[in-house]
Amino acid sequence: MSVLKITFYPVDFETPFSLGDCVMSIALLSKERGLSYELNSSGAVIEGDSLSLLEFLKQLKNEALGKLADKVVMIVTLIDKDELARDIPGIENIYADATPRRNPSLEEMVLDMIG
């Protein structure tokens, strides 16, 4: 099982549009393909097997984002849940008896700053 994290950032501030259109495209396409998903204000997290997620991403890019290609940037992260169980960089114990805590990525810090 893998997780696909998609986040949209607007780059065109002169022409009015809503990131909600992009997020709604994710919801509709996920339902159509039978993938489980969780939406947020600027993107979504989708679960499924790696091949299904890559096919989903290709279809999303081709069908839904063609009109908005010059208005948004799409940041995509594909995480294999089996990889999370392994020792990966960025996870460290702060104290000897503490549970591992992952350092936030740049994308997560930006999202926290802008709300």
C-alpha cells in the first residue's frame, strides 16, 4: 500500500480562480477509480497500490489540470508505507526513551505558515 500526497500552490495571482476546482478534480477522479482519499484546502492524500496511484496521477494531469497548468504548481510525494517502517533519514530520537519524530519537509513548513 502506498500514499500519494498532492499539494497545489497558486502561481497566477492576477486571474481569479479557486484551488477548490483542483481539489474537487482529485475527489471526483479518486471516486471514479475507487481509491480512498482525504481532502484538505490545497490538495489531498490518496491511498492505493503504487501502480494505481501513478495511473491516477497521469489521468489527473492530462484531464483535470490541462486548463490550469499556468495557474498552479502541483507538488507530488509518493510514499511506500513499507518504506516508512525502515530506518530513513529525517527520523530521529530526541530522547533515548522517546518515540521517533520526523523532521517536517519544506512543503509541510510552508503549509503550516500559510495556514
